Amino acid sequence: MIRFDNVGKRYAGAREALAGVSFHLEAGEMAFLTGHSGAGKSTLLKLIAMLERASYGQVFFNGQNITRIGKRRIPYLRREIGIIFQNYKLLNDRTVFDNVALPLVIAGFSYQEIRRRVRAALDKVGLLDKEKRYPVMLSGGEQQRVGVARAVVNKPPLLLADEPTGNLDPALSEEMMHLFEQFNQVGVTVLIASHDLDLISRMNHRVFTLGQGRMIADQRPVTVS
Amino acid sequence: MRGVERFASARRDRHGDGAPRRQEKRRPAARGSLKGKGAAYVAGHMQALLHSLGRMAQRPLSSAMTVAVIGIALALPTGLHVILQNLQGVSAGWENTAQMSLFLKQDVPQEAAERLRARLEGMTEIAEVVHISPQQALDEFRTTSGFGTALDSLQENPLPTVLVVQPRLEFNDPRLLQSLRERMQALPEVDMAQLDMEWIERLFAIMEIGRRGVLILGVLLSLAVLLIVGNTIRLAIQNRREEIEVQKLIGATDAFIRRPFLYNGFWHGLFGAMTAWLLVSISMALLNGPVSRLSLLYDSSRTLSGLGIAASLSLLLAGILLGLVGAWVAVGRNLREIEPG
């Protein structure tokens, strides 16, 4: 699903944010990306979503080299990726329903289809009864679940999450992680950037560890036979 | 969890052949029927159209002020155009009265003058020739000038015989009239042929300046409208920066993001043009009273003609076009700067 081949990213006038990173996340896998702040987690996610371009090396998505794809194709690439943000990035002047519907509106679905899918996604994150509320009327955990619903409503094959539990308490964090596991179980590839090592260690998934822009560890999950 | 199962089954439904979904090449454009896509596309445009109207309604005061500024900017050249149009109508009436006076030599007898009159009236270029004898001229002068007693003291009539030539309408062209005048001047009986047209030519020259002026004013004020709309759209984009970022993050194309702003420009242009139309119509109604009173003094019953249907439609179209172009320029410049990340 995602393959990095000796990828580096240099920002102008700064040290390398990523240096010679290579890894391969298979389709259907679920993995965590950890490391101290500034280790390059966000940069790595940005390279996948084409929010940044690599300074060198190759990035593959779904077998396709996206390192140098044209600007016009980026929106269509992003529709294949559901992204979840630490600060939710919801539109506060729109209802929960409209927020979740946005990817479908952008992709040009009919209204009936939009309603069906938004309901299914909201039902999935347990917020079906709050579709008419505005984001500010919801708790942080609920807002994050709206963000998740928006990320999955388009049924993308890949979910990226950047510190999705950063603003949540431990119980809500664990609940959020289990939600991701459920998506993974129905075939969605999931990559979560998080520094919540305690929570990660309790879940049995692949863990990439970045340190100063380099991939310093790639721990496979323990297989139970 | 029941929701998960439903979600999962919805996913599986799409891959009914049982093939593992991860190997499927997903093509967003292939989703849904083509008819449904087309309807959704139209619905999307309609939604953006109404949504941008709703956004204007959310800030009625600032929207109204912007629309009013656009309206006034458009009303100025439109109003001047209408006034020029009316002046042209008036002068077209005068143009038909272009006539030529032939002052005959003193030694030409009245009988010869009458023969010349008949001969000239036979010419194709000429509609009518009126023969005014010196006596007639003197009588007329006496009654209209008020110098009656002074004239009585004259020994003999100093006035020449005059033939007033009225050219046919189809020869009512400055160049043709000029050549006709030259031919008349060449006649042996004629002392002087005078074309009463110079003042009309001057009027036309003045009106040409007016027309040019309206054109320049129109271009400048159109530019002003472009800038007003552009600035309004730029502010709207800045206000919705966050929203645009989020839209880009979840795969909105530039066309999708551009759409509501273009419609915003469309509405501003349309409402501005409608305001201009109203302003011009009201002004014309206010001017109509004094104008018809003035024309009554000139023994005419002229009234101002306002904006016709064609001119009104052109005004609306121009407004919409300026709104769209202004928005397009602003959107092109400002959307590029907003990139998530």
C-alpha cells in the first residue's frame, strides 16, 4: 500500500526532517509510527498525502510512484486516503452531517447516496443522534469521532492519523484505537502517528520508530499461533 | 458492534464478486451511474449557486454596500449612454431639416428665378424648392424684426432673391450635400449657395467627443467594478481560509473550491447591474418631466427614452461578466497561496 524507498526531506534552511527512510506497509496492515516530537512523523505522513514532496527517494502508493505526480492529480490521490488530525480540522459553521458529507460532496455523489453513507459512517462512530449538531457543541472525543467519520465516509483504502489521541484522555484514546482496529478488520490499511507508547505497547501491531529523521526500528507484531 | 458490521457489509457489497478488495484499482470516477453523476454535478452547481447567495445574505449590510458601489459604477456610463442616445434622437430630427439657401444675383429677374426653381425641383436630389422674392423677404423681415419704420426709409429693397432648397432625405449625408452645394454654387444665376449645416456638423463632432468620453468612462468604471469584485472575493477567500485548507486536504479539486467564489462574483455582478438599471430608470423618470416641458417650449412633444430591452440585457450581461471575471482573477491569485500543511 505504501512503500518508501530511501526517502529524504529537507526543508529550506533546516536540518533534514527525514533522511533515507525506507519501509513497506502492506495493504490491510495496521501500524503505528512513533518517535519524539521532531523525529519526522508528521513529515512522513505529509509525504504520503502529498502535502509535501520528497527531496529525494521514491514514494509509492498502491503500487504507483507518487513522488512526482502532477498537481492536478493530487486531489484524486487524497480521496483515496482518509486523514485524521489531532486538532480535528472540522468546519465549525457546518453541522456534523455536513462535515462528514464533505468528501462525498467533493467527489460528486448524489444526495441519496450521501445521506446513506454519512448515516452509516456516523452510526459507525456512534454519533448518529448528533448529526444536526455543530462541532462546537460536542466534546473533544466526539469531535474526533466526527473527524474519523469524515475520514472513512468515502471508504478509502488507507487511513492516516496524526496524533489522533493527542487531545483525548486515556479511556477515550483506547476507544479511538479500537475504532481504528475495527476499520482495519474490514480491510482498511491504517497508519497512526502517535507518541503514546504505553497505549501502543498494549496493542499488538507493527510499530515504526523514527529518530532524528531516520527509521531506527520496525517491530513486527507478535504472531500468536 | 452493529454499526461496524453494517459498515463492513456496505464495503463488501461493492465487491460482490468476492475478489479481495485490496487488489482492486479504485477509480473514483467509476462510482455511481453516469446519470446520477450528471444530476449530482448539476445539483452541486445549484447548491454552490444558492450557497454563495446565502453567504451574501448572512452579511446583508456589507453585501448591499458592495452591490451599491458596483451599481453606481455601472450606472454612470449607462446613464450617460442613454442621454447620448436621446441627444442623437433629437439631432436625427434636425438632420432632416438640413437645407440650402441659394442667394441669387441682383440682376436675375423674378421670372428667371421661377424657371430656375422649377428646373431645380426636377432634380433627383431635391425634394422641394421654395422661391422667396425680395419683397416677400422684406415683408417677413418687417413683421418679425420690428424694424418696420426703419425699413420704410430705405429707397430700394436690398434683399436678394432666395431659393430655399430642401434635399431629399436619402441625400442627407454631409458629403453628398457638400457636392450638391458646389454644383449649386456653379450655377450662373447663383451668387452664393449656403448650406445650413455647419452647426449640425459641430453638434455631431461634439457628440462624437461625448461618445468617446462615455466609452472611456465605461472602460475605467468597468475596471473599477473588476477591482471591487476582486477585492470582495479576496476578502471572502481570506475569511474562509481554514475551510479551503480542509477541502484541499480531503481531495477537493481547484475547480470545486473555485466554484462558490465564482458564483459569489456572479451574484455581485448581477445585483450590481440590477441596481444600476434601477438608478438609471429612476433618474430618467426624474428628468422626464423637465425635458418634456423644455421640448414643449420648442413646439415638440419629445420625451426621454429610457433603457430599451436590448440595452437592459446588455447591462445585466456586462455586470455578470465583470463579476465573473473579477472573481476569476481574485480566485486564481489567492487560492494558489492557500495550501494545507
